[in-house]
Amino acid sequence: MSVINIALNEWARLFLSGRGWAAIITFSLIWLIFLNYAIAPAASYVSSADFSFIVQLLFGSFEQTAFTNWKSAEIALYWIFSLYLLPFFTMISAADQIASDRARGTMRFLVLRTSRTNIFIGRFVGQYLIQLLIILVTIATVLGLVAYKSPEKLPVALSEAPVVIVNLALVLLSYVALMALVSVLVKSARQATMLAIVGWILSWFLIGYVQNNFGPFPVLDWVLPGSQLSTLVRLGSWDTLSLAPIPIAQTVILLGLGWFAIRRCDL
Amino acid sequence: MNIITTSGLSKNYGAVKALDSIDLSLESGEPIALIGPNGSGKTTFFSLLCGFIHPSAGSATILGHKVGSNALAGKLAALPQDAHLDPRFSVKRQLQLLARLQGFGGRAASQEVDRVLDIVLLSDAGVKKPGELSHGMRKRVSIAQSLIGNPELILLDEPTAGIDPPNVKIIRDLIRSQSAKTTFMISSHNLDELEKLCSTVVYLSEGKLIESGLIETSSEDGYLTLRLPSVPEDEFVRECSKLTGVLRVQRQAQGDYLIQQTEGHAVDQALLAMLAKNGWRYRHLIKGRSLEERLYG
């Protein structure tokens, strides 16, 4: 019961606070621009030579990208951009699971009534549900756009949407868990985002160094959240779930570390 | 019933021993004063009892349960020092969450919050955010959260620090009114205040337990404390020293005189007669020494 109350309160923290609404409005504006200037004209420019050149530059080979695996151009573009954009947004929006409450002392009022574990899990669940809502709302806008511009393509887009939703849900799982861990270690949301980004980059370099000098150790290729994205972006349909164990395993490990940290830390 | 038991409870911060092997057993009932100079370990002691920090050695139980146990949820409450509610949300909204975490349903949580805000005389403040309240009101809101669900033990860390006299009185009155159903342990530097409220004292100094016991019993120890508003000091000391059974008269702060009696003599009646004879009015006469005099005198 405590976990549910804590999780629901995360929604209140988003929807009933000025800072929460500032984040919602900022993200909505970015998304509307993206929707208007990237997704809406998707069908026309996906087949253009310029676009295939850009994609080739970003992902190596046009033939190996999502565009050959998805029948709906809008879904294909959403797939590529959301795979990289939403994790970044998660690292910002899910950064304050514990940090500021701990710094302010508010956490002390909570731990007198429920366990640190319940607070940690409740905050994680609440933030994860918010990320799921973001996935559902953003893909709904894409489907709405398809329905408005090319209604005949809607059935195809609808049939492909569940694959995208499930995969994005899996991808964001490990990012929310990463922010749960990091937010225990620092004193503000900003510090949590900074630590997550800097820590991710440093870990990436460290792994590269270890692989080059002492490796290869295949397991190290999958240690960092999002490490499967470059492979995932080239896949389509339910084949994508072949990579599902990676974010799930990362989430279990990150939550385990975060749980250990919150049980040991002083409040 | 033992409400707090500690055994060898210690907390180190690096090489600094904030709390050094505290062995203590306290009964439920009248309010308990936790006193000691700055840095004596009072807040550390409270933080350990609440499970905010972990002991370096030793253990503590509250109401028979290990500190940090889920069984203490709703039974132990606290006013932690330097803990603040979230400035983004109304007081009532935040207290309702705390009530729900203690097992109150939606409507019951709302009613419980109304009840505790009413106790601290802040019924109208529920809709406000913490930043819109004065320091004293915020402190009372924090005390209100500790009253949710009528816990068996409430630890109040410096409840009157930085508070104006009217708010101090409100807090003192509410502690008195709630003492019948809840045991309070109060940490404060205001010894006069603690003496008015508490029957038991726990005295810490430099992280060590110096004393633990009943205030009344240990204070009736051959002393009288007399407060005189405006009486010539030398003359009073001379007259008082003449009384049979008076060993020594010593001027204290705030116009108090500490009168030491010889063993087996009670000079209070003679003292009052002497004051009347000289036409000196007194403000109060206390058997024993004040807590401040006893601990630091």
C-alpha cells in the first residue's frame, strides 16, 4: 500500500507543481516542433537521397536502418528519434526520485512511516509510469498525425505501434533505474542528471579502454543503459525483443545497487 | 513499560565520537528531557533512534522493536531538526500523504490532518504552502505531522528553537495536553522550559551519558531557589545568612538566590517570615536547585 501511495505521489509531484508543469510544457513544445518538422513530412523525405545520406552518416548504412523494417515512415522516424530522445528526457525528468527530499530532510518524515525500500521502489514505479505515459502520449500524437494526413496508412501504423511501445518501455526501464540509483547518491536533481551523464560517458571510455587493452569481454558491451540501442535501431517487428534481457538485467542490477545505497545512506 | 532501551549505542564520524557507548533504559509516561551543550550528541541520539543514521556500534530498541523496524511505523514519530516539507505543495496535501502512509484511508487521512492541525492551532494553514508560513508556524506544522495517528512516542528535537514566546506557549501547552496518551522526549537548550514540562532528564555531554533520572527526586537535595525582583542584594544575603540552618547564600542569574541548607534543617518557613518582616516581595520559591544550576552550576 505504501509503495502505491509513494508512486501516486510522484504523479502529483509532476502534475500538481509548477516545476512539473514547466517540464511538461517544455517537453510538449519540443515534441510539437519535432512532430511538425520531422514526423509530418516523413513520408516525402524518407525516400529522398539527402535523407538516406544523413541516415548513412548517423547509422552507417541506410539498408540496415529501421526504414527497411517498418512499413510506416512516421513510425520508423518516431522509432529512431524516440530511442535516443526519450532516454535523454528520462535522465532529466526522473532525476529527482530521492535527491532533493533527502537534502531537504523531507525523507525523514517519510521513513518514520514506511521503509526506505518502499520509498525507493515507490518512487521508481511512479517515475516509470510517468515515462510510460510519455511514450503513450507521444506515439498517440504520431498516430493522430497519420490518421489526419493519410488515414489509409493508419492500420499499418497501428499494427506497428505496440512493438514500438513495448521496446521503448524496456529501453526506458534501465534509465529510470539508473536515475533511481544516482538520485540516492547526490543532493539535487541537477546533480543527479550531471552525474548520470558524466558517469555514463566516463564508463563508456573506461569500457573501451578495458576492451582494447585486456578484452574482449562480451559482457562489457551490454553494461551501460542504452548499450543495445545501436543494434536495436536497426531491427523491426517483434525481433526487437531478442534484446529485451539487456535492459531488464541492467534494471535489476541498478535497482539492487540503489536499494543497497538507500538502505546504507544517512538521511 | 520500557519505551527506549539502548546498549552501547555509539556513532562515529571519522575520528570524532559523536555518541560514545550509551546505555539507557527509559520508561513510558511523563515527558523526558534530553539535554546537553552544543555538540553533546543530542541530535545524533535522536537520529539514531529514528533510524535516520546507522550506529557505529551498539543497538537500540523502541517499544521493544529494533530501531528501523517496520513495526514502529505509526508508533514512533519525530520532529527532526532541519527537516522541511516540500515547498511546492500545500501543508495539507503533504500531511495527508504521511497519514496515508500510516494506514489512513482517503477521507480518514483528511480528517486526521484536520485534527492535528487543529491541535497546533493551524486549522486555516492547511491550504498554504510551507513557504507562506512563519518560522513558528512551520515548526508547529512539523509538530502536527508528528501527532498523526497518536503515536506512542514522539521525539521533539529543539521544538522551541528560534520561536517567539506566543508560539513557545502554544507548543508547551500542546505537549502538556498530549502527554496523557503519548510519551514525549524533548531536546532543548531551554532548561526552564524543560523543567516545566518534563519529569525525567537525560543529560549528554561530549557524546557520553552523564546522568539519567527523575528531575524532582534529584533536585530536592538541600537547596532552595528563591527569585526576588528588586531587593538589595547585600542586605538580603546578610539577613538570610543569619537564619538557622542556612549554610550558604549565593546570587544566581535572573535575580535568583541559591540557598544551601544544613542537613536536617528546612528553612523555607523561616525564610518566608524574614521576607515578610523586611517587606520584600518574592516571585517564586523552589525546593531544590534549578536544572540549569544542578547541571552547570
